[in-house]
Amino acid sequence: MYPDNYRYSKEHEWIVVDGEIATIGITDYAQQELGDIVYVDLPRPGDSVAAGKSMGSVESVKAVSDVYSPVTGEVVESNAALTDSPEKVNQDPHGEAWMVKVKLFAPDEVNSLMTVADYKEYLAGKE
Amino acid sequence: MIRKVRSHVSQNESLLFELSAPGKVAYQLPELDVPPVDAAAALGAANVRDEVAGFPEVSEVEAIRHFTRLSTHNYAIDYGMYPLGSCTMKYNPRINEAVARTEGLAWAHPYQPEALSQGAMDVLAKVEDALVEITGMDAVTLQPAAGAHGELTGLLLIRAALEAQGNPRQTVLIPDSAHGTNPATVTTAGYVVRNIASNDRGMVDLAALERDVDENVAALMVTNPNTLGVFEGNITRICEILHARGAMVYMDGANMNALTGITRPGDFGVDVMHLNLHKTFSTPHGGGGPGAGPVAVKKRLEPFLPLPRLRRAAEAWTWDYDRPQSIGRVRAFYGNFGVLVRALAYIMAHGGEGLRRATLDAILNANYIRKKLEPYYDLPHKAPVMHECVFSDDRQSARGVRTGDIAKRLIDYGFHPYTVSFPLIVHGALMIEPTETESKQEIDLFVDALISIAKEVEEDPELVKAAPHNTRVSRIDEVTAARKPILRWRP
């Protein structure tokens, strides 16, 4: 379920790094808690995002929730497909429903995030 | 067993536009007894409006039936208990309406000269005085039109006062048990929100607070009693911690129905707070209200209150606009005047002793429900509660039934749902606030309904998950409605 090569944040975002570009989305746990997603609001290319700060929001029938950037950097691409098909976040949160690609300011920052084992343990603590 | 309601015929109703037919009217005017005037000739053709195209035309009885039928599709406090936690959906006594319709008050115009407005101004002064006495604060502005508007006004007052000292500071602390509007208010007022976690009793953690208050903190926004219905027993100490570091305490007074006549925020150190007259003081709530969110302050904040201020000058009331430190107007004119009149009627009809009794009854009702339902629903926080109680759906969710399902089943039993999934610090919350309005008979029916639903969850969870069964419409497709909304009657 949770890919081994991803890192995870306490706010339930995932991140995977390829060179100096990181791809970010929300986890399966997050989409389950939110329920049916009806709208996704993402930053635009060129926007700066900061670790731990809100970079956008997801709206479900229950609530609107912030999406926090797990890292600091500049957005190079956001997933326009989610505007028309927000349900993808429910269907494939770790794949097709990636949210933004970010050029990292400090690639090391990713190492401070949870590994898949850490995240699974973190989720177990929430039960 | 469902005891309170049974199904009965409820009529379908078209839109007024669909009932319309050309030439139908709902009025009959007497013959014109003066010479007719051509408006276009008298005023100039450019100033005369054409007929409004597409306006519905129906007869009087059709208009009456239309709205009466629609009203039967609704639920209201005048039908029965409305236990929405945190909303204080109390009955609005009819005496409020009678008083608000007093000719001189109902027809007062805000542009009337002061000399002709003395009665209305006297009413405003009496409301201010009553709220000062009830809150233990020093001064009140009646301008804010609702609770969140009062919150924003309060934070702007804090900002203005700190700015006058040279530094408005940057952050505002909010406990995780606070009202949902608080973080939005803080952001709108230009501050940064910092959340502080509650302890296991659902209260502000003093040690964490000591650690979190630094010279960047402008204020703490605290709801007391909080959204768990728990009174912050350490509120005096909390205020001391903030004050020692030059910060202020804002109290969200939405839950004032638990305190009125018993204790006063001004006495335990609060610097500024708002009241929701449409909650605590029985003015209409929901359906557009309108609301009223007066803000009460301590002396040091008084110079910054919105202008104009009521002032007594030479035996008469006057509006004082000479307030150089004021944050300015926050609303046109003087607040929602008709609502303020209703609140004053409520306060005066009760008197001090009556308000206190209402508070005690509200607390008794909430604790009675808590005790009765505790064997059937999980109670995550055991601290004593005031005017509301919060259960979780822990036991029922093991059977696949969530708080929203139980709420929808409650509709079949003839009750408005409680507040669902809030506060967020309780997973799957059922938040129940009966207010003092309800009799023991009505509350017992409500308790029996929830107990009966708890049994249904054990025996036939699908029955609850597919509820409501007895309403005009059952579950609507909320997801498609949100993803692909149809916002026009006709394309």
C-alpha cells in the first residue's frame, strides 16, 4: 500500500525525490479520513512552498483541510488533472493523484521525514 | 421504538416560477381616485423601469400555500428539540417579538435626528449596561452583526491596543478545543495561528501554555466553557500567564449560556469577549437571523471601540464621533437594532435571578442526558460538563455505523440531529446541547431515541446506515452535488 521509496509527514503527505525534483501528494490514510474529495486547490508553478506551511487545500464532503508542504522549494508543476477529477485522490492517492512537483532548496530536508516503516508505526499509534 | 412522530401526508411543491401564469395577482387595489399620471412623462423615460421579466405571477392562496407547504418540509425549534451542540438553539419567546414590534422601535430610522431617537438610544444604552453587568466587563459595542464578526472586532481591538504600545506582535494561541471560526478570525486580523493541545481532561495544558507564551504572542483565544462543554477551571491562572508576558485574553462567548448569572469573564481576567445574542439571549438563530455579536472589553481597550459611541450629554443621548483611537466603524449604523431589542426583552423578562435559573437548567439538562446515555455511548472526556456533552461513536463504529449515520437515524425519531464530527479532538463526535428550553418529557423522548438507535446498531446496523427512512428524501448524493453542482433552475 505505502511505497517503500516514499517519505511521509505527520500531516499525512508523501514525497518522492528524483534528482532535485520532489513529487508530493497526500497519503491513503489522509484520503480515507477525508472521505470523498470534491475539490483540490494547489499552488501554481513558480510559487514558493515552505516546510510545514500550507501549500493548498483539499475539500471533501465533510471538511476543507490544508495540505502542508513537507519541504521548502519552488513549485515547477501542479497536477491540473485533479481540478476536473478530484476523485482521483480517493482512487490512486500515491500515484496518479500526485499534487505538485517541487524543486528542492535543500535536498537533505527529505531525510528528516518518516520512512515507510516509521509512518506505518505512526498510523498504528492513531488506531 | 419511534414514539415522537409518525409519517403523515406531506405535499409536494413546485417552484413559484413553475406555478406562475400570466395575469394572476395576489392583490386587489382600490380604484384610483386621483388623475392618473404618466410616469415616463413626469420623471423622464430613462428613470422608469420596464416590467421585470420572468417574475412569478400567482394568486394569494397559491402564495400562501406555497410557503406553508414548504414550511412543513422543515424542522424548527417550534416543532421540537434542536440539540445542535455549540449552537444553543433555544426557544425564542414570543414576548421578544411583541416588544420588537413596538411602533416607535420598529419604525425608527437610523437617519432620524438624535432628538427623535432618544427612546431607541435609551434601549441601546440599556442593552450595553445589561451586557456589562452580565459579563463583568467595562464597556460594550453593539455593532458587530454576528459572532465571528465580534471575534474580528475583538482581535482588531487587541491589535490596536498593542500597536499603540509600539508592537502589535505576531501570533495568537488557540486551544485545539476552540470554535472553528477562531483560526479564521486570527488570520483575517493579520495574525498567525498557533494551536495548543488540550490535556487529557480536555482543558488547556498550563505547562504547555507557559512554554508557548513569548513576546510574539498577542493573545490567547479561548472558548470557555470549551467545545467539550468543559469549564476551564484554570482560567484565572491562564489569564495571569498571558498578562505576565504582555499578551491579552480573548474569550469566545459562544458558550455563555453555561455562565450567565453564575460567573463573569470580567472577574476571571478576560480582556475582551463577544456574546452571541442569537444563542444566549434567545434572538432568532439560523435562517439568516440576523445575528448580533456585541463585544465587551476592559477599560484599557475602551478607547479603541468602534465609533460612534453612545454618550450622555446634557440630559440626552448623543453619538460621540470624537474617538481618535477608535478602530472605526465595523458596521453601518448601530448594529442589528431589532435583534438588540429582542435580547433586551429577554434579559428584562428574566431578570438576574431568571437568567441564573435558565443557566442552571441548561447545565442540568446536559448532565441528565450525559448520565442517561453514558451506558450506551462512549464518553471520551470524563471531566464534569456544563451546558453540553460530547460522546464519540467508538462503540458504534465497530459495527460500521458512524456519528453521521446515527444523526440521520435520529431524524426518523422526530429530532433534529446533534452536531456531528465536532469538536475535532473527539473522533466521531456526537455533540449534544439541549439548552434550558426542553422539558424532562422531551429530553426523555430524545434519550430513548438515542438508546433505541444504539440497540438498532447492535441488531441491524444496515437500518441505521441507510437512514433516514421516513423523510421526504433520504440520503442525497452529496459527492456529486459538490463535484458537479447544478446551480441554475434552468440552463
